[in-house]
Amino acid sequence: MRSLFSIVLLMVLGSALAYKSYSGYQVLKSAPLTAASMPYINRLSKHFDFWGTPGVGRPATVMVSPEQAPLVVAAFNRMRISHEVLIPDLGPEVERERLEREALEVAHSMKPREAVYDRYMSCQEIHHYMRDLSAAYPEIATGIIFANGTEGHKVKGIKISNGNVGQKALWFDCAIHAREWITPPVCLRIIDEVIADPALRDLADWYILPVANPDGYNYSITTDRFWRKTRSPNPDPDCPGTDPNRNFDFLWDAGNPTDYCSEVYPGTNAFSEPEVSGIGNFILDIADSLVLYVAIHSYGEQILYPYGHTVEPVPNVDQLIAAGTASADAIAAVAGTTYTVENSASGLYFTYGASDDFAYGRGAVQYAYTYELSGGGSAGFDPPASLIQPVVDEVWPGIKALVDYVLAN
Ligand SMILES: [Zn+2]
């Protein structure tokens, strides 16, 4: 009995000790940015962890360690950007969230496998759910392994199709940035809807990838809540990982190739990350039939369209805006949440090697978007589990409206 108690105690202590403490970390928030400040913000964002998408007219939100805080404050002061401390200490927030999540996991451990929307599912649970779907509906649901992450987690998605010949195809991926936990539930909701409704499958073939960065997602759950990148090793052992959404083979930019610690480190070369090359090459393989590419991220309540490196309008910009607006209207109709429809670079925050630009620029997919969902919790990445259902309930009609527009035009 005593030894069992010791083992349980060790497990509890072990899980707490293994989890990265954010004690002393702060979140700073600036005043809305001006165009004049954006070149500085673009540079700063290569070295510090900016949350959301900074841009003209929007505040910048940046998470800083105790060592980074004076550097960022000094930089803001030099640029005359006024700012405030949004969260004075992230430590207790992260710890409270971890305890809440673990309690919900225990409460659910006896339930059968299904997609649930009242807590965050692990990668393993999501993969089991997809495996069960392909077993239960073999005629319409097919699991697809796109790659293995460097830590061995499978990049696993699902194709849902009635098998109609010559049909158009749609693509959705979630959680390519590990910490954006609110995104996989949206992919799971799309799966649930398409499995349940044969009419949706007669519209198109659906490719859905709920966890595009499973190594990172798993690590964000077990070890470090705010992990964003992949888990591939770098020469600096203290700073593993590459930003997978800067690693696609389109206008890939080496940026700061030796700054491995950057949250937007783009990797040694385009497609250096197995997750990214697996996804990217698959998209090129189905590009002839693919009419819609959607990457789901958080946060910002934005529907972003290409390109991320320039504000020059793309040829079908009017259609991209019209389809995005139809989607935003459908989202707003549910509970009034306002998503803005914008060019990725309209806030003068520039990106290279992102997945939507790759699908549009390399794959010639006519409609390509990045959705930034609602935030929550510690001012951003950790909406409490109670927000999953409302977010999913408003975003699904937005996805449906987007699909309807794209297939009709
Ligand atoms: Zn993201």
C-alpha cells in the first residue's frame, strides 16, 4: 500500500516537475502600432515571442522571460511605443490551467473514444478517434500518414469522400503551431460534420489534418505550454525546433539562420522539417483537384489571404475577399464575433514560407486562407476548455459558407 502511494506521489511530482514553469514570465501589450514602427516590430519579432499577428492599428502582445523583459521594454521605449504589463506573472496561470486539464482528463478516462469539445484531447486520442472512424466507415473515411515527426509522432489526417470520380478537393489543417490548442477541435468538428452528412461528401473530397505538428503539440501538453515549433534538433541544444509555418517551399527565407532560438526560425532549408515536406508534397500531389486550402491557427479573429510577403494584390483578390467575407458573415451570425478579412501582410507584418502562400503560389490553389481563431485565457493561447464549444459552434458555419462560395464560383 505504502509503495503504491509512493509511486502515485512520484508520478504526480514527476508530472509537475517535468512541466516548464513560466514563473516570472510576463506578457506585455503595446498601444496600437503605427506604420512607422512596423520595421522595428518585424525585426523584434525574430527574437522575441510575439503572440497573435502584430500589425498597423493593432497592439503587439509579446511574452518575455525575466531576462528578456528589460530588453523589450527598452526597445519599445526607444521606438516611443507605449505599452503596459498585461500579465505580470504567467506562472500561476499556466499551473492553474495544467491542473484543470489533468482533472478533466481523469474525469474522462472511462469514456469511449469520441471527439469531445469540453476538454483538450491529446494527439493520441485524436489519432485513435480517426482510426476508429476509418474502421467504422471504411467506404468513406481513409487515414493518411503524411510524415513522421523527428520525435516519431505520426502526422496523421483523414480523407473523407463518397468516391465520386473527378470531384474537387478541400484541405484543412490545424495545430501546425503546437500551442494553438483551440484549433484541433475545429478540424474535428469538420470531420464530424462531413462523416454525418453525405451531401457534404457529394460536394467535394475533404482532406483534414487535425494535428499538423504532433511532436510539438504533444510537447506543449506534456512539458511546455507555449511551445510553438517542431521538435527537430538544432546545433544549439538549448533551442531545438523550426517554425513549420516558415518552412514551406515558397519564398523560403533563411532570415536569421543561426538564431535557432527564434520562434520563427525557418529551418536550414525549405522543407527541412519532415512534417512540412510531407504535407507540402501531398498538397502538390492533389493540387490539380484542390480548390480550397485552409490553415487554422490562433489567435486574432482574422481570415487572412495571400500573400504574407507583400501587400500587392493577387490576381483573384476580389474572389478571395468575397469568399472570406461570406465566411466572416456566417461566423458573426452565430454570436456576433467579428472576424476581419485581410491580406496576410496588410498589417505590414511580413512572413515567408507560410503554408497558405505555398498552396496558393506553388500549388495554384485558387482559394487559400489562414484563419486566426479567437483567443482567451492568458490573453491568448490558452482559452479555457469551456470556450472550445462556442468557438467550434461559430467557426463551422463560417467554414461551410466558405466552402459553398468556393464551390459555386
Ligand atoms: Zn499559428
